[in-house]
Amino acid sequence: MLSFLGPALIIPLGEPLMNVVDTVCLGQWAGTAELAAMGPATILFAFAQYVFQALQISTVTLISEDLRLGQRLDAQRTLACALTLAVAAGTVVALLLELFAEPIIAATGANPALSAAACAYIRVRAVAQPAVLATMVLQAALLAQQDSATPAVATALAVTVSLIGNIVAVGVLGMGIIGAAATTVATQLVAAGALAWLAATREGRLRPALTVPLRADLLSFARTMGPLAITYICKNTCYLVLQTAAAGLDTLRLAAHQAVFSYWNLLAFTTAPLEQISLAFIPAAAPGWRRRETITFILRLGALVGVTAGLLAAALPLGAPQLLTRDAAVWPHMAAVAPLALGAMLLTAADVASTGALLAVRDLRYVAQAFVVTLCGLAAFMGSQPSPRTLENIWHGCIFFFGARLVQSGSRLAWLWRQGRLDAAAPGEDSGGEGGEGGEEGEEGEGKGGDAAAAAAEGDGVPPAGDGDGRARRRRGGAAAGSPDPSGGQLELSP
């Protein structure tokens, strides 16, 4: 697990690292106004990208399931369908951002003086949206194969290109916010291309391909993505509420928020592997003490990550704000919210670990409901803040958001633990004893039966649609798997 964690820590840092590089380069070589203009622009890209996390998590879940059962042909088709959906969705998002940049920026409540620069940044960056979503799916497929090294290499390459490109475009050529956007586009295209090439050439990996999804394929994704879509739409709408409120700040405070939040967001992504580890290892652990031990390890790891990242989040705005921006007038505002950034990070890490465990045991309905409650609560909290809002008000909202999430996810996980629901095998799950010996033997038999299919998958690319259709009826339709559970034999618990 730890060998998986090391490279996995790098993967989710790619996008926030590129935002930090943009922020630092603009803060050093452009100006406070262009730095502030990045704030409302990055709101939109964060929402447009991470609302599709449901597709990414669904891809991890479905491919992991296919491979665990030795059904490599099904896993190959799942990847091809997911890639097609990602490219199609990315194209739609790019067109919407290109056509409606001005009204979308106006809807965030951003200072009109920043609108022109923000729209220019949006129109350049929008070009890469299909590549961004395709990268998310390719990362998910490799993580489902318990390969975190390949996407980590692609991420490291992309960040290197971003750093060099920004130094040249913003620092040397003086292109300002347009140079930062163009560099980000080039970086995202390099990341997608490198990841596709590495996945296609490394032995034993599922190969990237495109195929037209059939109705059965779409239903397979829909059954997993339904609650997840609600979860991630609500989650990202919460961020949208916070960042839209920040967009109404004056230029100095918005620049301070952009500097601190970009850095904080980068550190917050170090908690993402907690969710990935949960999805990869908790379902694979035998029900009983092994599963409890795995969950306990992930929760302790979450506490460690939260303390470390939180201290780092507070240290830079307090001790070295000049690394993020040269404008000394911005520094006091950055220092004022540093303690709040620390508190928000501690709550974030604890919640990500708890929510990851709930997702791993397919408690999807509760997670979705919890985010609906959180969104309503946050909207009420921010609506009650005095007008005009201060920078501290925005970070109080962050504390409320992450605190509400943790109260719900932590209490739910504790309830499942006390009820023994984490110890029992889910309906349809192998039950060969606590050590999992019977299940392992059964899986080994299926794996042997799937060797020929694996060889065929390597030679033929996308498997025939008929097999995927049978897979959907057999395993993801619930009833065909011998269980009324529509998630295909995993736990689905009512609140």
C-alpha cells in the first residue's frame, strides 16, 4: 500500500501545481490585477473539471471490479467507453466556455475591471478541456490496475513543462495572463499525450481506445455515477459558492485570496490519495479484521497528512508571502487568514479519509445526501454573512464547509463500525472466511479462466459489445448477480 501511496501523492497535484505556478509567475512578473483576474477564471475551470470526478471514480470502481473478477475484456471496454465520454464532455465544456465566457464571468460577481483579462484567460484554457477529462480517465484506469507510477511520471513531466513555459511566456516574453493560460494548455496536452503513450506501450496495461458506448455500457456507468454525480456536483457547487463570494472582494483582497487559496488547494490535493487508496484497497481487503485494519490505517494516515499539510498551509502566508506575490500591500491580508487555512486543512484531511472509506463500501446514497445537506447549510451560512464580505468571511465559510462534511462522514463511518456493517461480507461478495481464503481461491480460478481473454484484449483493443452487454446484465444489473443490490453486490446502505 505504501509503495502505491508514494507515486499516488504526485498524481492529484498536477492541476493545482500548475495553478500555483501560474499564480507565482503572475505575482512576480505581471501585476496584482492580473493575479486577481485569475480568481474568477479558475473558479470555472475547477468546477468544469472536478464535476466530472464522478466519471473518474466510476472508472476506477468498474475497472477494479472487472479485473478482480478476471474479466479483462470487460475492463478494456469500460476504459474505451469512459474515454469516449470524457472527450465528448470535454468538447461540450470547451464550446460553452468559448461562447459564453463574458456572461459566465459576470455571473460570478467578479469586479468588472477584471472581466476582460479573466475572459481572455478562459478562452485560451478552454481549448484543452477534452484532454483534461481524458487524462482523468486514463489516471483512473491505471490506478484501478494499482499502477500509480505511470500517471505520476506523466504528472511530473507536465509540471516541468508548466514551470519552464511560464518562466518563458510570463517572465521572459511578458505575455502576462495570456502566456500563463497558453502554457497551461500546452502542459495539459503534453500530460494527456504522455499518459496515453505510456499506457499503450507498457506491458500488461489496458490500452487507451475510443468506442461508441451502447445502452448497457451507459447503464453500467449510470448505476455507479448516479449518487456520485450528485455528490460531486454538490461538492463543487459548494466551492463555487465560496469562490463566487470571494470574486466580489476588492482587488487587493481578491489577489490575497487567490495567492493563499491556490497554495492551500495544492496542499489539499495531497489528501486525494487517501480516497484513491480507500477505493483500491478496502474492497480488496477480506471482511473482518483485515478490512478494519485497512480503514484504521487510512484514518491515521489522514490525520498525519492533515497536520503536515495544515502547518505548511499556514507557514508560507505567515513567513514568506513574497514567494507568492511581490506586492507588499497584499501580505497582511494573506497572513490574516493563515490560521483559518490551517483549520480548514485539518478538517479536509479527516473528511477525505472518512468519505473515501464510505465510497469504498458503496455507501453512495448517504454520501450524496450528506453533500446535499452540506450545500444547503453552506448557502445559508454564507447568506447570513454581513455585506460587504471580508476575506475572513470567505475562510469562515471554508471552515463551515469542511466541518459539516466531517461531522457527517465521521459519524456515519463510526455508526457502520459499531453496527458491524464493515465486518460482514457484502451481498454477492466472496465469503471464504475472515482470511478470505475461499474468496481468493475463487478469484484465482476466474483469473485463470480470464488469461485467454487477457491475451485477446492485448491484441484486439476494444472487446466486442456483446460481452460488455452481458457483463452489465450479469454483474451490474444487481438481480442477475443473485442480489437485489443495484450496485452489483456491494454494500448500499440506507441512512
